[in-house]
Amino acid sequence: MTDFGLFIDGEWTQGSGGQTVPVLNPATEEILGHLPLATTADLDRAVAAAVKGFATWRAVSIAERVAILHRAADLLVKRADRVGRVMTLEQGKPLKEARGEVLRVAGALRWDADDARRAYGRIIPSADDTVLSVRHEPVGPVAAFTPWNFPAGSPMRKIAAALSAGCSIVIKASEETPGTACELVRCFTEAGVPAGVLNLVFGDPAEVSKHLIAKPEIRLVAFTGSIPVGKLLAAHAGSEMKPCLMELGGHAPVIVCADADPVAAARKAAFAKFVNAGQVCTSPSRFLVHEDVYDEFVTEFLAATDRVTVGDGLEDGVTMGPLANPRRLKAMEEFVTDAVSRGANLIRGGERLDRAGFFFAPTVLTDVPADARVMTEEPFGPIAPIVSFSDLDDALRIANALPYGLAAYGFTRSSATAEKLIRGFEAGILSINHCGGSVHEAPSGGVKQSGYGKEGGPEGLEGYLVTKRVSHLLVD
């Protein structure tokens, strides 16, 4: 396991307060180490370092900045096995998934760095004695907050975009999965990122966020996490008139149309459902299946569920690891109990596995009533509620009835029906005939209460830039 620490102004530190929290392996419940927590004095040092780092980093030429970030990506690729193992130990996902996540974030970093070369402004035709232009510049020091479910992916989305744009950053990664974030920082530091540009802190989430957002030196707030916490952080930022990027939760519907291939749809949907034990904000989490293909879909979905191998992510052949913490176990049990009490049929799973670690069986519920909590609240776990429908308009109405709008999925053989789904879904991320995840070259982000702002693609970089309109009167 890696060493845990805070990283402030180019140096690793155990903080000034002496307070620590244990970091657990969710597959064994063993303590991996103790993580130091930042005091307000530590946070103030990190912000001061970011101010200094911003002045340094924004002055670095784009060619040199890109070269440094590519070196960091090279180090990540070289260390993918090690960083992936750290991730599996502290978060639980299978080692293959963890290693793949590390390689993906290396690719995302390369893409963001190269895209910064294309942060073009423009010259606007104007009066003969005036040059009217639009310029894009880094917004300044950023405060970022990330969750535990993607220990490399979530921090890298913030770090890569901020540093590529020329910003500095103070990032508070999850206290439950700190080791991966520490490994990322080491790669950036060894690649040549100057002191103060990248600062990593841990601490009480509410206290750290409130303190950092209130600091006048912080110019942008970026957050990935739950809707209630996102609203709270956005309110703090709003009181300071600071822009935010909010990637919040969802409750992704899957509509399987009458003309879809139910076997192919079930296999793809089940695979996506149990990735990372369902602990994915874009995870398919409500399955609306046309009555004509319902039985075939359910049969194949159950077969795919039975092929899931649950266990320690370091063991060969494991395809689903534990949940991240005991809170998720309790939540799963409550979702299942509520659904069954309202008339749902529990077909698979539904209980904690009788072994050490935070393991919950892959769970399938059918004929789930609309008022069951699992149909209205994001489960964020390995539970698949399946219901039938007879009319596509009704299915779209059900899919859009919730206040969330992050991801949605549809299966159909008809291009006309696919277009109806695309136009009808109220979501920021759509996949038709597959359950595709986020990709770094395209934007991701939600609508309604699932947040605002984008990550990935050119749109992701834009959030870390400010636009200046410059009118230059020519004089002799």
C-alpha cells in the first residue's frame, strides 16, 4: 500500500493537527493505514500555495505545459499495475477494472493537455481603427472535491482540465480512497509540475469545503458527488458569486423497445449494472422493458447475473468486488426490504454475503411498483429493478418523471425509434443500443438536478477558462 499524506506547496506533510482516520480495505475490513486530516491552517497554506502556483503555471508556455502533462501520463501508464492495486485495496473493484481506470485517466490527461492547444480566441471584424478580439485565459486557483467510487477517474477529471487550462488546484479527494489520489500526485510531481500548482488535502468534508469555497483566492468550485451535497456546495459558492461545475447523481433509465434484441440488450445492461458493484453515477438503474420482450429480457438478465463472480478484487476471476463501506450495505438492505414490502418479486440476491468485507449479492427485482424507493431514489449499488411497459410514450414519461437527468439508455432496431428516444430522454448522457460510459473526447454532465457544467471534451476545458472581450483602439 502507498503512504498517505497531504501534498501542499510541493511537499508531503502529515498536517499540523495530528488527527488521522483509518483507511479500510472493503474486501477484508482490515486497516490499510491512517490518513492525516488537514487543519484550517493547512488549508490556508494550500490556498496560498495555489495562488503562487497559479502565477508560475500560467506563465509556462503551452508547449512546455503539454510536455509536462504528457510525462505525467507516461508515468501513470508505467505504474498502472501498482496504482491499480492500490485502488483495489482501498476501493474494492476488481484489479482489471482498476488498472483499466488508470489507463483511461492517462488517456484523458493526454487529451485535455492537447486540447488546451486549441483554446482558440477569435478576431471579430470591427471598425478600421479598432481590433476587436475574444481571448480565453485560465480562471485561477480551483477548489475541487471528489468521491470514492472512481479514485483515479474523478480526481483526474478535475486535475487534468485545471492544469491543462493553466489553473492551479486544491483538491480534496475522498478520505476512503486516498491512496490512489496520492499516487496520481506523485506522477504529476515527478513529471515536473511546479510546487503549488497541485495541492492535495483531506479532512472533514463539510468543514474543508466550506473553508475553501469561502476563500477569496479560489475562483472556481468543481464537485462530483451526491445531489444534496452538491446543492450545499453550490449555495456556498453562490454566496461568494463563484462559478461551479457540478456533476451530481442520477437514476438512469433503460428503455428496451418492442423491436429490440432482448438477449443482447439484457447482456449489455447487466454487464453495465454490476460494473463497480453498481457504484457508478451513470449506472443503469431502472429497467423499463416492453411487454413483448419482457420475459426474454428477464431470463437473459438473470443468466448474466448468475455469471457475476463476487469476491476480493485481487483474486483471479472476480468480476464484482465489495461495496465501498457499511453505509452502502445498509442502504441496499433498505431498498430491497422496501421494494418487497410493496409487492416486488425478489428473483436474485437481496442480501449481504456471509463473509468478511462489505459484499452484497447481485440483486434482481421484477414487477417493482412505481412507489418503491428503488424506483425513485438512486440505489448506487448492485440492484436491478425491472418493470414492463406497453406504450413507449408512457415509458418515456416514467423515465423523465424524476428530478434527475444524468444518463439514459435505449435499445431498438429502428432508427426512427432511436431518434424518438434521443429527443425524448431528459438526460445529458445518452447511449443507444449499448450502455456506454464516459469518454474523455466528449462532454459528460447532467440536466435538471443532476448538475450543470461539463467534464470531458472541449466543453470540459471551457469551464476552467474565462472569456475576455478585448477592444483595442489603434493609435499612432
